[in-house]
Amino acid sequence: MTAVLGRLFLLASFFSCLLPGAAALAQTYPDRNVTIVVTSSAGALTDVLTRAVALKLSELWKHSVIVENKGGAGYAIAAQAVMRAEHDGYTLLASETGFYTTEPHLYAKGKLAYDPERDFVPIAGYGTIPAALLVNPSLPVNSVADLIALAKKKPGTLTFGTAGVGTALHIAALELENLTGIKLTVVHYRGAAPALTDVIAGHIDAVIMGPSVALTTVKAGKLKMLAFASKQRVPQFPDVPTMAETVPGYEASVSFGLFAAAGTPDGIVNKVNADVQKIVGDPDFAKKYLDRFAVQPVPGPLPAFTAYLHEDSRRWGEVIRKANVKIE
């Protein structure tokens, strides 16, 4: 009995030593460079915001924050890269939040390369923006109604770009098809930026995406913005209608944020959350990167951000089930 008690005492002492070490790990994080893997290609808003946040984190942490773009296969290539890395907070994931909120509802059981709620934990949000319907100026349409009429007249001839299978851009196109009865030809890209580039070049007809990186192109007349996919008109663009004015119930927005692999120490997750909140809440940062792109805030504290994602997942799950959309 004495020997057993002795072993138990040694084990208790061992684990009590580990606990302060875990706390110290969070307090000293980061003590080397951090990598953020982005699910989009360079130039997309996810990438633009991530690089802006990474620059500020580098200044705050006194260590480099390296951004790597791994677009493609929806969000799977980037997500799997983060899953394969050590779950220690030194490899993070930046993504449209659709990777966490819509993908699980789209794929047949076991077909998705990751389980968002099992394999990842939310860290912090950057913001959200309503999607916009953008078309090449040569397309003979000037409204959502025009586009629907053209699509019905010529089924399958209108081409829509996406950022990959199951991404927010893809879901936005599927939702438009299902609410209007039209048939589009969907073209998948490895990110929103190359899809937008091909709309501008006239290689495809349209895209539904967060319009931030396209605003200068719209102003230059190289793109037409037909509508926003918000409940109400966007204050910065009062003359641009909502898609719901023509297609009742249509709504699509794109949110962005940081995630970590499951098992990342809570202290590190909380620290990154607090530091990102500090950055995106700074008035100068907001003016330069958020207001400029019409990005709206999302809940900042970790429990509130997590609840925001769960509610978004519930809402999109209903939309996808009603539309009977499933990727096999």
C-alpha cells in the first residue's frame, strides 16, 4: 500500500509540474515565428485582411507572422495543411468562415476531408461583408431581373465563377439557382481572386462574392455591380439594390476569421483572440482596412464569436437542406 501511495504521489507531483508549464507556454507565446495558412489565393479579401492582421501581430509579438496561400479543393488543402502541423498555435488557419459553417452541410457523411467542429477551434473574426452580384460589362444585363431572364432564355450558358467547390461563392450561385429555377454553368477556381480576374477579362460572365477588392474596378467601369445580397441596402451604396428586392429571401454574406487546430492550448487561443480583437478594433486599422472595403464587425470575444459561427451554421444548414444541395 505504501508503495502504491508513493507512486500516486510521484504521478501527482509530475502532473502538477506540467500545469504551470502549460500556463507559461501561453504567457511566452509566441517565442518564434508563426505561420498563417490562408484558404484563398493571393489578392482575395481573406488574404488582404490576413496580411494586414499578420503585419500588426508581427509588430505586437516581435516575431514574424508568415502568410502562406494554399487555395484549392474548397478549403481542404489549407485545412489539411494546418491539421498536419503541430497543434501548438504556431500554424493557424485564415479562412472565410464558410469552411466551418457551410461545408459540413454540403458534403455526404465522411466525404469532407475534415470535421470543422472536431478538428478546429475558432480563434477570432476579422469582419463580414454582404456578397455582391458582379458581371462583365459586356453581358447584356443591367439588373438581377435581366440576368434571370437571360439565364432562363439560354439555360446553362451563363458562367459563374467560384472560389472552389463548397465555398461561399459556390453556395451563393447554388442558392440563386434554387430560388429562381435558373441553370448556370459554374466554373471553379482556386480562390475568389482568379475568379474575379476572369470576370473582368470576360472569360466568364459573373461572380457573387464580397465586393471589397472589386470596388475600384467597378468604379473604373470594368465591372458592373448589379446588387448586394444583404437584407437592406448598404449605406455606402444606397443606389445599389439588394438581390432580395428581385429574389425574395436571397441573402449571402462572407465572413472572415482565424482558426486553430483542435488541441491548441486554450491560453494561446485566448491570447490570439485578444490580440486580434485589439488590432481590428483599432480606429486606424478599421479605417484603412475595414471601412475601406465596407467590412462590418463580427462579435469579438471568443464565446460570442463561436456562438456567431454556430448560428451562421444553423442558418446555412437550413438553406442547403431546403435547396437539396449535396456534394457527393
